[in-house]
Amino acid sequence: MKLMMFEKGNGTALGLVEGTTVIDLAAVDASLPRDLAGLIATGPGSLAKVKAAAAKAPASAKLALSSVKAALPIARPPKFVCVGLNYALHAKEGGHPIPTYPSFFLRVPTSLTAPGEPVIRPKVSVQLDYECELTIVIGKGGRHIPEARALEHVFGYTLFNDVSVRDFQRKTTQWTPGKNFDSTGPLGPWVVTADELPPGASGLRITTRVNGEVMQDSNTSDMIFPTANVVATLSEFMTLEPGDVIATGTPSGVAHARKPPAWMKAGDRVEVEVEGIGVLSNPIVDEA
């Protein structure tokens, strides 16, 4: 199933996407958690309640998907971890050796932005780059998770555009500045539960388009460190929690590797897509 958060009144609501319709779950069953983070935290039994609610949803609770405005699926994840250099050709285009251990870094909540909302190109740089990423949402937490059992801890998958300010990323060997400018991390528009996709979300086409032109085109089976390995490796040194988000890295074709670099600019629209999940689309604007 596809679960999303959407704007409703002065707040947000949890919805179940069915085709071109969104079911407002709170309007059907007031006992359900009011947000996706809460639903994940209640455990796998909550999905059965969602299915039951959807089965009895009246017409008044069914909204046209085109009429709702998506919000961040998880506005403030307990942790937002990113994997760098997880596709061999991307590592090579950046002049990096193929890693033997994942490169991890963190995103902060203020860097995130909702589907459809502007990505802000900061005043201090023009080197704004796109990065399409398959993104894991943790359902069951834990430490020292065996790789063979790691997929049991995945609730589902979503989309992330790890928009990077490249000159700030390269100021030091730590990537934090270039990966955490405000409003540079589109996430969403929904989370697809793991049962709807191949194990580990492997074998799915992953692409980026800027103004309709394909800039990145690869497959999630090309990841150096696949989903199960990433989850298991992270759990070696941190406790994973329900609602944690893990972006799994981007394939080749990024703007900085092109001749000349294809930096994004105000007026552009960037779309990232993963087969079976959907499209995440955002415009680019300059910082005021």
C-alpha cells in the first residue's frame, strides 16, 4: 500500500493512496494514528487496521489525489541517514575509489522539503546538484541486525532527492555543509510498503529528469551496498528506530560530472523517479 501525509486545514492528515484517490484515514477510523510516524511506531498490526478502514471508507473520505497537497511523509525522522558513493559509476565520475565500506552522513530536518515545494538555491553558491535516491523507512528497530534478517526491519520505501551544494560539500572531507542547506532535501510523496516491491527494492529503474531531460538513469540492483547490507551495517554502531529514514545513494549522471556542469537554476523543475514507487517533483528557486 501507499501511505502519505497531506495538508488538511491548518495541519496534516494520514492518507492511503489507491489509484487516483486518497482515503482520509482519520475520517474513517479516528482510532488510527494521525501521522505516518505514529502508524509505523504501532507495529505491523496497524496495517491491518488501515486495510479495514479503507474497505469501509465512505465516498466523503475519498479525495482526488490531484486535489491534495502532499506533506513530508515523516517530517522529523528520529534519524535521517544517507549513504554516499553507493553506485560504482557515480564513485568513478567523482574521482573516488569503489568503497569497501559504506560512506554515511546525516541530514537534519530543516534541510528537508515536501513534494512540490521549492528547492532553495542558496545565495552563496550556484553549484546546486540533483541526486535521485531510493530511500528506506525503518519499521522495526534494533541493534546488531543480521543481514539475513535485515529486510524484516524495513517498513517501506520512498523517494529522496539529495540536492547538494557541491562547493560547500568539498570544503572539507566531511560532507555536512553541502548536504544540509535549508530546503534542499525533497522527500516523498508517499511511502510504499515493502510487500509491494521486490525484496530490498532491488531491480527497479531509478531516474532523474531536469526540465524533462533524463540526467540519471540506472537500476537499484546496481547499488554496491544493497538495502539489507545498509540496514545491517548501520545497526552495528547505532540503534535503528521505527521511522528512521535511510537514503541509499545516487547513480551516475550528476550535474558536477558533466562538461560543462549542469547546475540547477531558478525556474528548473527536477523530478526523481523509482519504478514501482512514483515521482517526486520540485521546482528550483533562488534564495530571497
